Amino acid sequence: MSDVKRYIEKRIEKDAEFAEDFEVGYANFKIGVILRQARKSAGLTQAEVARQLKTTRSAISRIENHAEDVRLSTLSRYAKAVGANLYIRLART
């Protein structure tokens, strides 16, 4: 286990507020990573995706780097732009 993972686990055990905020932040981070990977796998730049979504490259950057407030309709359009399907799953934690 890496030092970072060990630190996070210990901090989560000791600090309930950190634990709650970490889970939400980490989930948002993962969404951005998934979007960026899908775009790169499709061989597209942020500018190319932006043109398809009729927005700016900086808006695509925000979506990929700060996915905490992205609309479902935007995620769906993004998925289509990179040639992917969007699936949503609810899971109990």
C-alpha cells in the first residue's frame, strides 16, 4: 500500500468530516478522469470536443477537472462526442 493510501485511510478513521468530503471529492475526481481518458482514447482534443458540444475548450477543461457540478445532459452529450455510451449505476456504499 502506498504512503498516500495509508495516510488517507488513517485520516478517514480519525476525521469524519475529512472522510465525508474526501468521498465526494474523490468521486468527482474519478468522473473527470474517466471523461479525459474517453476523450484521449477517441483521439480527440478538448477543442474538438468543445466544437461538437458547441462550447469552449475552457468549458471542456472545467468539466474534466471539476466534475462536481456537471449536468447529466452534458455528460450524455460529452459521451456521444467521444463515441461512448453513458451508463449510470446506483450502488450502496
